[in-house]
Amino acid sequence: MDYSFNRATLARRLTATDFYNNPSLTDETYRRKFIEEVVITADQDFSNKLSLSSHEVKGKATYSVRDLTHKLILRQCAYNITKKVRPKLKTRSQIIRELRVFLSDGGSYTVYRLDIQTFFETCDAENILKVLTNLGVNQQTIRIISQFLSNFNNNYSHGIPRGVEISSILSEVILHEFDEAIRANEYVFYYSRFVDDIIIVTSSQEEEKPFIRLLKSHLPKGLRFNHNKSRYFKASTVTDYPAVPVEFDYLGYRISITEHYNYISTNGTKPSKKKITTSHTNDFRDVVIDISNKKTKSLIGKLHKAFYSYAKSADFALLSDRINFLATNRDLIHKGKNEKIPTGIYYNYKEISVTNGALSRLDKALKALVLSPNKRLENVTSRKLNRVQTQSLLKISFQHGFSMRVFKKYSPNRLKEITRIW
């Protein structure tokens, strides 16, 4: 496998988006000359020439590399590191499916829901380079990463930047040894991590405080847990009815755990709840998955913003598109992989096990806005929806968009206009 920065390897890092943004790349002579320049740049110290643009996403600074030359070099670095680390990356859906299985067990277990505080901003560059060296990553890749991080730390911010071509793989590298240590712990029977969101399920045989101290001791230099977002709870062996459900949020989902019972008629009249059990090994728990309260409130907030915008502009077509956008699904193009990625109300939350929870709340919130706009909206303008417009909006349903996996298509310009207010 060739991990060097030569013409062949760097040319393979070009994507369809690159050709779209720079049509000259379709000309073979131009493309060959351009790749030659990339090879030369990779052999030199390009850190002083590196330029990043930044924007805010959910209150966090996110960066992008301006120059395609530097993008290709960093993509090759990411490729080289990935082939050495081979990270055990899981999707959100895969993690939630696995959790449902482990949490349904009726035996004792303890769940540790952990979050690393300001993860990207506190990653230590020196430690990253040390791990890359230990993993056997080639020296040119390490040199380029060192130059890049030095430039970023001196001119932009601390840690590693969010959003650039090497952000994801460097976040895996910095926690590689932590992952291995926790998986190897004798008390841990399930461990998973999605960037800086960690979930651990143990046998409950450990003492919690010493175990937390052990977890902290394995964190790389500069990193620490966010105690405001960390949660720990213990589920004892299934007991008699009634039981208090345990609930926590993880990866945008609300996970509720209750002990499983069934209605059994004891006197031929009114049934009473009894625990289903024939032996301890048959005991299990109900695990209900829904959209988290935070995500639900965020979607309701976006509905309010859509109606508020309409109250000022009277652009009903845009209002309708915005609500459909929230309540349906669409394909996005992954710039780096040249592939379509489905996203939307179903694909973002396809592991939910109930449709009468958050989805029902969203439909009720939409109906209330259509039929009874709040005073804030009424005060902006006297414009109101007519009968045809009202009926059109009432046909839109989050539950329907989820259950039927409804797809909508929008042009790039329309998508930009739809999402502008959020």
C-alpha cells in the first residue's frame, strides 16, 4: 500500500465536488500540472501559507481549508492515518441498537454516560504526534500534521480545528489508547464512543468512585470529563412492580429503561400487573427509544422561526418548504466520499421505538401554530393563513414523514434559503 504523497495517491484524493468547484480540473493537462504543484507543496513547509476560514456551528468554531492544494494534502494525511489506526467507527444508529440489547438485560449493571469537556480545543498536539509515531505513521505525514497543528495553534486557536479534513481521524487518534484501556477493563461489558460522547455499561461489581478515577487516569493529557453532562446510574436486578424508570439522553435520543411486566388476570375481573418471570435468566427490561427532549425542543423552535419569518415576509411557499424540510427526508452529498447520505426526520432518528412520543408532540406543535398562532406572531403582522393554505399545512405530519420515509428534493439554492433562518 502506497502512503506517499506522489502524483497517483494525491490524484485519488480529488472528489466530484472539487471538479464542480474547479471545472479546469477536467482538463488533463491542467490537472496534471496542478497535482505536480501539490506534490511539491507536500514536500515543503506549507504551514505559513495555510489559510483557514471559520464559522460557528452550535456555538462552536468550525474551520475549513481555503486552498484545494492543502485540502488534498490533508486528505492524504487522513487516509494514511486511517490505514494505520483502522478505527472501530460506529454510526449513531449502530450504537443505539447495541445499547438497546445490553440495557434490556435484567441483571445488575451500571451505566456511565460521559462527555469530554471542550474536546477539540483541549487536545494536545504533542501527544497527538507521539501517538502517531507509536502507531507507525510515516514521517512525512507526521511532519505535515506537525506543521499544520503548529500553524493552527499559533494563528487560530488551541487544540485541533473542528471541520477540516483531518479533524475526525485526529480525534480518534488522541483517544485510541483510552479506548483500548477501557475495553480491556474487567468490569466493562459494553463500551462505545461517538467522537467525545462516551457510553460504558459495567457489571456493577466495581466501586463507582474508584472506577471514575480510573477512567480519568486513562484520559490523554489536557482532556477532562464535563461533570455537568456526565451521568452515572445503577440498575439493580429486576425487582417487583412498581419500578421507577431510568432515563438519559445519548446521541440525540432519549433512552428510557423500565422493568417488564404483563397484565395477568388473577380473579377473572380486573387484571393486575405481575412481573413476567420463570427464572432469573428470563428477566428483562423494556428499553424505549425516543427523540431527546433537547432535539424535540430544537425542532419546535425551528417551526416557530419558520412561522415568524412568514409573518414578516408573507412567503407561503417558503413557509411550506421549511415545514416539509423539517418533517421529511432528503439526500445530502458527502463531499469527501462522493456518495449520497439520506438525512431527515427518519434517518436522523430511525432507532426510535415509539411514534406517539416526540413525533406526536411535534405534530401537535405544528397544528397549534397553524390554527392558533401565538401573540408574538400576531403582533408582527395582521397577515393570516387562508383556508387553502391552512389545509395544505395541516397535511404535513412528522409522524407520516417518519413512518413512510417521505423524501423531498430541493435545489442547493433553495436549501440555502430554507435553512437561512436556523
